[in-house]
Amino acid sequence: MLSVWNALELRRKIIVVAATVGVFLAVIVLTRIATTPGMSLLYAGLDGSSAGDVVATLDQRGQRYEVRGDAIYVESTLRDETRMALAAQGLPASTSSGYELLDGLTGFGTTAQMFDAAYWRAKEGELARTITASPHIRFARVHIAQSGSQPFRRDQQASASVTVTPAGAALSPVQAQALRFLVASAVADLSAENVAVIDANGGLVIRDDTNANNQSGDRADTLRRNVERMLEARVGVGGAVVEVNVETVTDRETIIERLVDPSSRTAVSLETEERNATSTDSRGGGVSVASNLPDGDAADGTGRSETREVTSRENTSWQVSQTSREIERGPGAIRRLSVAVLIDGVSTIDANGVSQWAPRPAEELEALRELVASTVGYDEARGDVITLRSLPFEQLALSEGSAAGLGLIERLGLDVMGLIRLAALAAVILILALFVLRPDSK
């Protein structure tokens, strides 16, 4: 080695020394990178005060961490231990208070209004805790509107609103519906229709018509599964494809109806009035020859007349039978039903051993159509349509390599990043060694 070193020129000696130092530094750096433990997520989405408490505690522990936006990362080997240690100290502190608010209330100086306010505040905090326990929800707030302060108002209904911040993708209608039922089940006299779910990121408001749409989709899926199960008993598994489309009524209608039956009446009052009138008139007779005779008309000095009048009146009041009713029709009723059924035919083997396909007989298709109509509740007057055809199915063969399976790396449980680092280290060492140890071309 000494003779080789002395035979080198000054320029090549400088290159050899620089290359040796570079290889040494590269080995040290890459070894440190390869041996440095990876960083794993500790907490994310914390508010400022909670994140500050966690960072201060990590500083006191002398533990290495990294802050990336609103996320805190620690060493992968210490993540679980750090979480348990922080949980023992009550970190991260929850921003929503639950039923522990009621522990501070005493019987002295606590009015009914103060207790009600603390109770509903605790209820909202507990619901927010339950919602944020889901890994898909980063933050949640719950507001419940109660009508207890106005006990004399009629037709009072409780309502609530839920504002959530998803951790990843936007809130789906199925998740929003689950939140509505969660809040409605936890509050007395609260229906799911009166709970509004708001996505803070996307601004999506789950309205009441979403319930009708979800019911339409669930109803179509249920009918499709029922028809497929019924047909598979005849044509076999995979021998029928069923699609069901349910058109529902989305309008809300209120009908006020009043029916009057003139043939049915009842006397409710009877008034009878009877009047008698009598009049008498006394007056002298007329002057005549008879009045001058001793025994004539003038001898009778009465000259009197009498009149009598009798009046009778009867008044009867009748009550006619009538019926009043109010009908409210909400969304969700089936407006039209469309069912499409594709059934595979019958395959037979001929004398030459070749498979021959033939459609199913018309009688069998008609019988299957009647079964489908009975399963879905077919109504011709409503405009329902059922289409049933027997057509050949296209056989789709799996291409090579399309079958899902675990790779070698997944089966061996190797660290991909660690392998990449080792490969980079080996490549650098090989390249530098070739440049340094390559023979002199001169």
C-alpha cells in the first residue's frame, strides 16, 4: 500500500484523501439516518391550549418531538408509552365538559334555572365527547334547544344542531344520519328530523329530505336483495342480476277536509209559542121604527159584539252531522317502482360435447315475473314496470396477476423505508469505492 501510495501523483493523492474522507462521512451520516427511529403521530387537531400543554410536558420529559402543522410527532418506539404517560396527567385536556359540571353544584345557592342550564351544558358536552370518539371526527359541538322556559306554549318541539369537523373526507349522508339518531336518542322528546348536522369544512347541511332519500335507497336495496334471494333459489347463485329503482314522493302535503251529511240530522231545540186574543165591543143599536116601539129592538139595551183570535207557532232547530279531519302526508311514499331482472339461460352439453346455451322457456319467465311482482309489491295503477329477460352472461376470466394477495414484503413484515436507506447507503459506498479503488489507467 505504501508503494502504491508513493507511486501516485499529487493530484491523485488529493483525490484519494478527499474520497476517503467523503466515504467516511457518508457512512457516518447514512448510518445515523438508518439507525434513527421513525416519527409517529402522537396527536393531531388539538386546539392551541391543549397542544401547548402537551408540548410543555414533552419538554419537561426531555423527549424528542416534531410539530408539523397541527400535528405532534414523537419517536415510533415511544409513542404508546408517551400517550399513556400524558393520559395519566390528564392530557390532552378535553375542551368540552361533561357531567362533571354537576359535581360543582351544591344545594345552597343553586336555583332551578342554574341547575337546568348546567344540566343541558353537561348533556351537550357528553354528546360532543361521544362524537369525537370516532376516528373520523376531529372536532364536534352540540347545541340543544329546549322549550322548558315556556311551559304554557303549545306544540313545542325540541331541536338540536351538530357541527362537526371531519378528520379526513367530507361527512357522508350515512354518517350524518347516524349522528342525528345518536343525538335524538340521547335527548327526550327529540326526533331525528329536528336535528341538523353541519359539516364545518364542506358547509354541507343534512336537511329533512335526506331522510326520505336514505329511506328510498334502503328500500331499493332491501327489495333488490329479496328478489335476488328468491331468484337464486331457482337459477342458482350468480344466475340473476336485479336492479330496483324506487321513485318516492318528496313533497309534504297537508289536507283539511270537512264532510257534511245532509241525510243525518238531529233536533237540538224546540220552541212552541201560542197566543190568544179576545176583543169585546159595546155600542147602541141604530135608530129605526122598531126602536120606537115598546117591545122593539130598542127595548134590549145590550148592543154588544165579541171577537176571539188564537195563534200557535212552533220553531225547531236541527243539527246536521259533519266530520272534520286534517291529513298530513309526508315525503317517502312510493310514486313509481321500476324493476329490471336479467336471468341467465340454460346450458346443455350436446352429443359432440359442446356447451349449448338456450334461453329459459316463456312459461318459466312468466312464473318468475309473477314472483318478482309479488315480492316488490307491483301496482299497475301506480305505473310500476317490471322487465325480465333471459340473456347469456359474459364469462369474465381473471387475468394473470389480478388475484389479490399479500406480497413478499407484507408476509415477511419488512420495513420498506429501512430497506431503502440501506440500499442507498450501499450504493454510495460502492460508487465511492469504485472511483477511489479503480486501477490507474496510465
